[in-house]
Amino acid sequence: MLTLGIDTSNYTTSAALCDFDGARVAHLQRLLPVQPGEMGLRQSEALFHHTVQLPQVLEQLLPQAELPIAAVGVSDRPRNAEGSYMPCFLAGVAVAQGVAGALKVPLRRFSHQQGHLAAALFSAARMDLMEREFLAFHVSGGTTEMLHVRPGLQAKIIGGSDDLKAGQLVDRVGGFLGYPFPAGAALDALAQTGALIPGIKPSTKGLWCSLSGIENTTRRMYTRGVKKEDIALFTLVSVTVNLESLAQAAFREQGTLPLVFSGGVCCSTILRGLLLERFPDAVFAAPEFSSDNAAGIAVLAGALFIQGNEPCNTNH
């Protein structure tokens, strides 16, 4: 048996197939088109592009379904909290409802954030944490949050950035350095040859940090003629030291729990390498499972199906 996962986030259309024992996931994702010079999309634009792209993604993915699909999972909101809503997820929900209805199989809804956490645990072979308490970071263009996660991936925000999000910072710096949106991969590659500027310190207060000052500093550096690669490295290291400081503060407050990093910004080899030096036992999503994708949604749909022992039709 297989489960199908669908995720239509603010910048990526994605779908995934997971075999029932959770041993293998096939997933496809396609970035939404952003015009040159733009730093994102309006929700109406994102919803339109998902409506166009999701059938194309499924057309590519579904021929890989060599076993019957037993359940469909979909992300229907950003996070599992009252009032959490973004119109872009309506595209995925509409298609998921249609597919589940046509196949006569259960439809299961999850938050986009739960999908990120599940993708990280799956790709790191740490699904045991699904039923344990842990601390997690969800670091992306729209979110820089520190979470206290209880069994069943019930996450509560306990800290994070109270202004600019890490992904926004990376994209803005990449933008004025001349790279297209999203700029994470380009900035990370550029930073590989950068010279580290000493004395980088976090801007944190308890479990919260401020990242807007980093953008201001990088713009001044650019005006002074500092090399692009040095600015890129400064940006990523600055984000890293803030995340490290927040994690240490959370350990002091919550105890030394397992630590999980998820979200597109965690694709950065600079960030990942430095944080693993500080926290060798930390769990990171594999790079291909870090950015927005439906893999975690497919995994969660399968886990919930097994727990519920729900009947299914044998479609193909």
C-alpha cells in the first residue's frame, strides 16, 4: 500500500508517495514562478500557480504508484493552531479531496509545519521521536520558530525571531547581491569562499532573537565595498549564532531534549556544519527534505492510517 501526500505552500507545489512501512518516499516539487526582482508572491498569485502546477506534478508522480493508494494526506494550514490560515493551501486541499473521493480512501489533514517535522524525522531515520518530546526549529522564508514538540507532533511555539525571518533575511541579502529569489542556495555557495568576520554575536533575549539588524549591517557592508562572499558568510553565520543561542536558552528552560532542525534555511551547509559542531546529536532533515515538500505529509498519512487500522479499497 501507498499513501499520497500533497503540499501547496507559499512558494512550492509538491506531492509525494510513501510506501506503507515508511521505508521509501518518492516526491516531486516545483517552485512557484517569481518575477525577476520580486521578493515573493501575493497569496492570489500563489493560489493561481498551484492550480496550474499541481496537476502537472501529480501527472509526473502518480505513474510511480505501483501499489494501491490507501490514504491521501494534505497540508491545509501553516501550523496546528487556531486561526492559522493561508489561501495557498486551498489548492492542495481541493485536489486532495477529489483524489481521495475518487479512490474512496481516507483523507487526512495536517499542518505544513507538521509535514516539515515529519520529513526531518523520516529523512534522518529518527521516526522514534514521533512519540517523544523534543525541541525543534522550523526555519524558512515565512517562519523562524522554536518549538516544544510533544508526542504526535503537537508543537507549541516557545521562541524564535520576533521580527525578520531567517529565510527573508537570506533572500533580501541575496537580492541586493544580485541573485534571484529564492537566494538560499546561491548565498550558501557564495559563502563557501568567504572570509569569516570575527566577533559575530547573537541578538537574543531569552527564547527570542532579532534578525533585522543583520540585514542593516550587511547593507552597510555592501556600501563599503566588502566582498560579496564575505557578506554571504557573515549572513549565514549570524543566523547560526542566533539559533545556537536560542537552543542553549531552551535547554536551560526545558531541559536537554532531542533537538531537530527543519525548514529550507537548514539546507545551508554553513549553518548545518556549524550547528552540528555545537550540537553533535542534533537531527537535521536531509537537504532534499529540508525545503517545502510533501514527503512528511505522506509519511504522516501512512502513520495515521496504520494507527487507525482503517479499511481501504484496493485501487491502482
